[in-house]
Amino acid sequence: MDIGWQFPALLIGMMLLGAVLSTLQARRYNAALRTAIAESRNATDVLVSGKNRSFTGGAIVVLVIDPTAEEVVWARAMTGRTVFSRFRRQPTLLGPVSTVVDRARSRHLKAAVEHALQQIPTPKQPSRSKRQRAAVRPQRRNLANT
């Protein structure tokens, strides 16, 4: 049995199909980000996303967090094994940030939420002047005279 041109054609066709489906999934992710930005309540809201991948499946989560109230105000997640999965609302993730990981249902979703929470910016410490930094810096000893 001669496979000739059929196997390479099938292989190239499957690779092109995979590329097209991956592009569609990336577009869905970008659409979810645009929707999250459009539906955020105020200028102080923080948009974070997290992912978890494994051979058995994965999850991508997009959260909008109100840092003043410390609560999740918008949540969508894409869970599954294939490029056909879509972002779905996650009402169980809405609420206090401190317990959002506990409210996630699957282990992939929990890991994705943990990854997203690591991206929340921490408040910056006020910068010190040169004089304040010099006061904290230890004095150098002259070792040549000892």
C-alpha cells in the first residue's frame, strides 16, 4: 500500500486546523479581556488573569477585582481540554478576595485563581530621599589604617 502524498497532506491539514483553532481561542481570550475592561465599575479596578495547564485539562480565569473593597466584581473562566472551550461566567468566584480560592470548584480552576491573585499589585512603599538612605547606610571603615 502506497501512502505517497496523502500522509503529508493530512499532516499539514491537521497542523493548519490546529493553528486556526488556537487563533480562535486567543481571540476569545482577548474578547473576554475587552469585556472585563468595559464592564469594570471604576478606575481603581484591577484586571488579572491566571492559567493552569496539564495533560488532563486546564483553566484560564479572568477576574476584575475592586482593591478598595477587596472583592472580585467580575469573573469568567475557560476550563476544559480542547480549543473548543469558551469563557463562562463564574458567579461562585464573586465576593471577597480572601476566600476566592476556596470557592473555586475544580483543582485546575483553583490553581488558575491562585495564579491570578499573584498578579494583584501591592502598594508601593514611599521612596526615601538620598539623605534618608545615607542615614540608614552603614559607615565605611577605613581598613588601611587598622
